[in-house]
Amino acid sequence: MRRRDFLALTAPGAIQAISRLAPSRLNVLFIAVDDLRPQLGCYGHRQMKTPNLDRLASEGLRFNRAYCQQAVCAPSRASLLTGARPDTTRVYDLRTPLNTVRPDLVSLPRHFKNHGYETVSLGKVYHHPNEDPLAWSAPPWRPEGNWVGRGYLDPFSIHAVRQNDAVLRARYQKALQAGERVQPPEYGRGPAMEAPDVPDDAYPDGKICEKALEELRRLKDRPFFLAVGFHKPHLPFNAPRKYWDLYSPEDIELPARNQWPEGMPAVAGSNWGELRSYTGMPAEGPVDETTMRLLIHGYYACVSFTDAQVGRLLDELDRLDLRQKTIVVLWGDHGWKLGEYSAWCKHTNFELDTHAPLLLSIPGQKNAGAATDALVEFVDIYPTLAEACGLEVPTHCEGLSMLPLFENPQRPWKAAAFSQYPRGKLMGYSMRTERWRYTEWIERQTGNVTARELYDHSKEDAPGANLAGLNAYAETVRELSALLDKGRGWRKVRDEVRRRLSG
């Protein structure tokens, strides 16, 4: 592997490009989508019915290789919204709201609010609704009912939820009486999917869209940062029947890879307990082929359901003549395994979990409709939006503005993108380069490396073998290990790149 600096940038006109793309007081429509992997038409998946996301891509820049910093929603969102990595936010799980550990970090919406924007949160933006109370001009809004957006409507589903909750409640009480230290179970889980014949606004995401349309009409004459968080395609795969009807079950292709990679350390995998907690799913072992096809069908339906809501938002921007003064950014909070390796959900450092879609449209941008293969990270979104709106980037941000990529989507960029995932006393630090995904599992207290992974991504997203222990790749492992170690000094490297850009 040819050695390159962690954030190699070589464009003397970068600052000028930024200034040309930074008209003041642009609005921001900030769209978050839960569990959305790059399974979209605009990413080359032609079987997907995503005309509105494809339309957004045609109006902006599509980032083909964008990576979250941790593949689970709360840490990923906290990291993206602060521009800081999980080791800085100290949010590694679902039980730690940002304001309980780093209330000092000025988040992206709070930064905009401090500069005179009206900031609004609708739906699931942070994992916890009150995670960043100083960020919003009014309390975050979510539809009434179950805030995670499961929103069962079918009577059979609702009956199954009540039965499952009763079992979980009894099991939890028994454990408490036995003196066990256990976390309260997450109630409200029933079947993994449903498809009633109902209008869009019968489900939470339809209600969120309706509220967002109201807010666009209210905010049209003032600078705004409107964050809209859609739940689907998060489990359960509940969507109106018309979106299921867009796909034929017999046309759904099943993943070819049905085993974890050969030589993978056990710590790297997962038992996808999130899916197993839904009724009808196996407690252990793989799902059968019929269920696999149903789950993939449901995921596709939910993606198209969300796509329709995004289309309504874009149409309203056009109707209100806001499109030419509003930045639109859409991101999935992390990837998702859809049966690859006979596994599901997220919760690993694999490419399938850390790779997520990112679409960004800026009024007046060059190269509208282009795509870039540059390695970018979700911590880059904060400085990009701040600079695009003429705001100073706070010093705590650990990412890099992506605005120069709008000037030249093919220019040299980062040598690597970084993610991490905790496993008890270990932290897995993972790095994606142009060809490789390299991971080290490190003891948090001692810093000792207990396991390594090396996957060749030159041909596929789900490679079948861990190459780290093979002599033929020893030099590659040494080079990548040094790059990973250098890359963990985020701020030093970021400042070095900024000096290059200004020089």
C-alpha cells in the first residue's frame, strides 16, 4: 500500500471554493433516516423504488463512501450532531444521553440557534428526545404514542405486542426478585413486519412529514434549521400495503454470503438480538429462507415509504420557493445487514454496518447530480453545513468540511475513514481505506491489541475471509496499523489539513 497522510488534501484553491459556496443565511433541511443503508436507486440498486431520493441525488452531490463513527443510533447521532467522535462525546450506547456526559459540546443545531436561526426538531433526530435541550427553539416534537415509531396498526400485531410485553414484564420481575441486576426490557415489540391498507399518516412517519410541512410553511420567511427524523426502515418493517406492492417477492435476491468471514475473531460478530426480540423470529440460529425474503421485502417497502415522505418535503420546498435558499442534507444513521453473513441489523464494525448513504444539495453548487468516491465521515457534516452557511466552525469539531468536493468531486481527499464499536472491556477501532477495512480490538485499560481484522473490499462489501493473520499481508497490516494509530489523533491531523488548505 502506498503511504499517504491520513487526510491528504492537495488543492490550493480550496478556501476560494468554500467562499464561493457560502452565501449567508441559507436555510437547512436536515433529514435523518433510521437504519437506512445505501440500498437506493441512486446508489445503483435498480430494483429499489426510490424516485425522490434519486431526485435529491440528481440535484446535489452523492457521497458513495460515507461512514458513520459507530454503528448504533445513539452514538452515531451524537457524533454527527456534535462533529466529534465517540471517544470525545463519550456516548457509546443507547443509555447515555449526550447532555449527561458532554453538555459543553455545542451541537450543530445549537450552533445555528446561537447564530439567529430558528431550530426545530421533529421525529427522531437524537436517540433521546431531550438529549440536547439548548439546541432547539422549542421542545422537540414527536408523534404521540410509542416514540420509537413502531406504530403497530394491525389488530393481530397489537395482540402479539401485549402478549410479548406480559412475558417480558414477568421475566423482569422474577429477575429482580432473585436479586439480579438487569436492565428493564424494551417493551412494545411484536411481529417484525405488517402491511395494512392504510394512508401514510396512519403511521408515525406520515405524521412527522405532515408536521414538517406545517413547519416549512411557518418558517418560510425566516432563517431555519429544520431537522426531520424518519423512523423507517427501522424495525419493525411496518408500512402501508401500497409500498409492499411495489416489489414482487420472487424478484428479491438473497445474499450469497451466509457465513461469517473465515478467520473472524468472535468479538467482531453479533447475534443480532435486536431482530430476535420480535415475535416469530428464532431465538438462535439463522432465519429460514421464506422469512428472510419477507424481511428483505419489508425493508424495501419501508425504504419506499420513507422515500415518499422525502418527496413531499422536496415538493413543498419548491412550492414555497425555498429550494434556492435551502440546503438539503439526508443521511442514514448507519448501515444495516440484510441477511449477509446470515446476520441482521447493525452493531458491528463491518462495512455493511458503518457504510451509510449521504446526499447533500447546496443552492448554486457546481456539479449538481455528480457523485464522489471520496472517503468522508459523518463528523464532516457539521463543519460542512457551518461553512456553507457562512458560520465559523467550532474548534471542538473533529471532521473536515466537504465543500471542496463540490468544486471537484474527484479531487484527492482523506486516506481513511474511522469507526469504532465497544465490546465490554475492548474497543474495536476500524478504518476504511480505498481498498481495505482494517480493525484492531484493543483493551481499554492496557491498550493491548487482542485481535486484528483485514478485509479486502476491492470487489465486494461482504468479503469472506479475514486476511490479518496471513504472512502475505503482514506488511499491509503493519502499514494500516500505523495509519490507524495516527488517525486516532483526530484534532492534530485536522489542524494539519486546515493549515494545508489555507497555505
